[in-house]
Amino acid sequence: MLWLERKYLSRIVSLVEQGKWKNDNTLNHRCPYCGDSQKNQFKARGFHFTIGQNFVYKCHNCGHSTSSVNFLKDHFPVIHKEYLKEWLTESGKKPKKPQKMLSANEFKFTPNKELLNMKKVDLSAVAFKVTDKVDAQEFVKRRRIPKERIDELWFTPQAQSLGLLSPKYKDRVLGNDPRVVLPFLNENGELVGITGRAINDSPLRYLTMRFLDDVPLIYNIGNVDKTKTVYVTEGPIDSLFLPNSIAVGGSDFKKLDDSLKENAVIIYDNEPRNAQIIKQIEEVIDLGYKVCIWNERRVSEYKDINDMVIGGLSQNEIIEIINSNTYSGLSAKAKLQEYKKI
Ligand SMILES: [Zn+2]
């Protein structure tokens, strides 16, 4: 919804440095991802412009590009939340045409009441296996998710069904988008949370639910051998491409248990110009973790592991790149300085 995105971008014009509309469809300001020119405080190389029915953001200094909605999320979380609320109301008003890929049959979803009544939270009560639904299969094919990992993924054509998993989320699930669902199981194999990745163009890309408080959500934690190298990524989908791997579902690696410190390799997304991420990498280095620093031309155009796979790199190549770019302590700090200038 172009008009709605424009409305919310208008709210940040006075909040960003050097913000001004160049025309109805172009907003320009200094880039908060890289800080823009350090020498010239008037240089403003961040641009929001339209592609189809959406605004996108691109910085001509650091190259960072993302949707403008994501930009709001990164820098103005409160305004972003308000945007989402209004987006949901607006998209609910219009009669939604069923998407082409979904058959009418797939829109009707009846939760399995018996399974829901069991004490244990069970995804099969409210979702399908990815392999049972064509549009979910299309998604995993497009993202090139390895065949051997597809079995652990679920799919719901209507995210509202997930609200039935826990009284905590009754009537509290945002939107009703079709989502591929990745379950977080604890070390005893119990479902403690989920994250649902929208397979349409919903601005709510990820929907995360947590069923047990005080249990950190770490994807695949029950299946790794902590005596060997454990690869740790931000996104659960990225972790599917690596052996013996887990994901923290965000960029907070500090929630990892100390028992992982010796063998974990922390792998951030590839964002050399993102000052916040660089700071976080420094922090985990200081905590004593090994980190992968993507100092490699071959991957410079890709922002995460899934992008690298879609771009044509094999899983083995990626593992090799990670292994040869893993550092700790002072050498990690030195490599991080090089990385910032890549
Ligand atoms: Zn920038």
C-alpha cells in the first residue's frame, strides 16, 4: 500500500538527518545504517523510492538496501508498530482476493480439536507438513532449502490457526498470512516457540511466538553435538544449510549458554556497513566467541547464507568460506576492521 507507506515515511522526515521529499515518490536523507559521510554533514545518500506498490530504501554510500517498512522497523520501531496496526486494519477492510497459488480448499483449515486438547503443544493440530501443500513447496524450492531438512518445517495457509497453540496467543496473532513455520524445540524435544515466515509479501515477515517464558528460543538446540563445532546463525532458515547448527532467531547471541562458548562459531548476516551489527560482533568477540567475518569478495553481494545459496554457491563452498574466515580475540578484531572497509 503505497499511500500508507508514504504516510508513515512522512512521519520520519523531521526525525532523520537532512530529510526531504524530492518528489511524491522519493524521500532522501542521511543514511543511519552507515552514518553517511563523516566529513560532510550535508551529504545525504539514503533514498526511499517506489518499486511497484512499495517503497524501498537504498544507500548510495554503504549500499544497504531493504524495504522501507524494514527501515522503519530498524530505526523507528514505535512508528513501525503503528504502521503495522494500520496496515492490518486497512488490509482487513478490503475483500481479499484469494491468491492464485492457493486453491479454495486450502483456505479452509479446521484445527484438530483432539490434538489441541492434549497438554503438549502440537503443531500438527494447527498446521500442515510443508510437503503436503503446493505453495509451501514452492517457497522451499525457491529458497533452495535442503531436502533433508524440509521434514522439520510446517505450513499454515492462515496464521490465525497458530493462535490456538497457546492460550497466551488466543486472538492475539497479527494478520492471517500464509506462513512456513519453524518450530523451536528445547533439549527435551518440547515445542517452546515457533517462528513463521510469511510466504507472501506481508510486511510482517516473521511472526514469532513463545510458549514458555524464560526459555531462550534457539532453533535446533536439541539436535546438536556440543563437543563438535556448532555453527550459530541469526535466522533459522540460514541454519538449515549448515551441519551441526543452531539459530538464535535474531541478532542476540548473548542468550547462548556458556557451554557452547568453546565450540560455537557465531555467524552474523553479511552487513559490513551496519554500524549496529559491527558493534554487536565486537561484543561477542569480547565475550570470547569465535566469529565468522565475511571477508570474501565471493560473498560481498549477498546479505545472508540463504542469499548465497540462491546466488549459486554450494553448501560446501559456504562451509569452506566460513571455516577459513573464522577468528577469535585480537585477530578477529583486526579482521573486523578490514571487513568494515570491504
Ligand atoms: Zn549507508
